[in-house]
Amino acid sequence: MDGWVSPRLGIRFQLTPQTWEIYCPDGEQFLALHKCGMISLNFQRFINGFKP
């Protein structure tokens, strides 16, 4: 599946030695779940005024 592009979705699957990466049709990489979690946490801290 290395380099395979889904004909319906247009997303590309790329294998690396450490991971499996998925790219949007525009070439931008999908975020890993842990990165999404960090973005969410940082956004919540921003909304709450950076309260500990």
C-alpha cells in the first residue's frame, strides 16, 4: 500500500520505517491522534485564560 491513493477519497497512504502516514488530497498530512489531543488541550487552555 506504500504510495497507494484511494480512488474514492483521494487520500494517499505512505509507509515509513517508523510509521504509516496518511495524506489529504491536497497533499497535507493528516494529524496523528496525539497531535490532535495536544491541539485540543492547548485550545482549551487558551479559552480558559491559561489557568493551570
